[in-house]
Amino acid sequence: MGTSKQCNNHSNCKIDPVQLTVWGAFITTIGDFLGFIAALITAQEQCNEKNHNSCGKNYVQARITQLEDEIEQLKKEMEQYNE
């Protein structure tokens, strides 16, 4: 009879495999969600960098055009001065 009490005590302390599986799936889902959020943040940062670089390129191109126009105006003024 002492043995049956020990078995009952052990079976009461035993972890239910279904409950353990559910907890494992829950923890895995949380990990997957956090991984998804991290990937989303990284993608957003890369998108922002690309937009920033294209804005920088547009600014540089506009500035080059502006400087070319100023050079042309200076050339015209130099030609007028030399005449």
C-alpha cells in the first residue's frame, strides 16, 4: 500500500504532456512574433535608408544643375567683360 501512495504522489506531480505541448506552442508563437517584429523593424530601417539616399541623390543632382547654371552665367559675364 505504501507503494501505491508513492505512485499516486508521483502521478500527481507528473506534468501533463498535452499541457506541456500547449505551453511549448505558446512560447514558440511568442518567439515567432518577436522575430517577425524584429524583421519588420529592420525592413523599415532599410526602406528609410533607401529613401534618405534617394533624397540625398536628388539634392546633389539639383545642386549640380544649379552650379552648372551659375557657371554658364559666369562664362557669359566673362565673355561680355572680355569684349
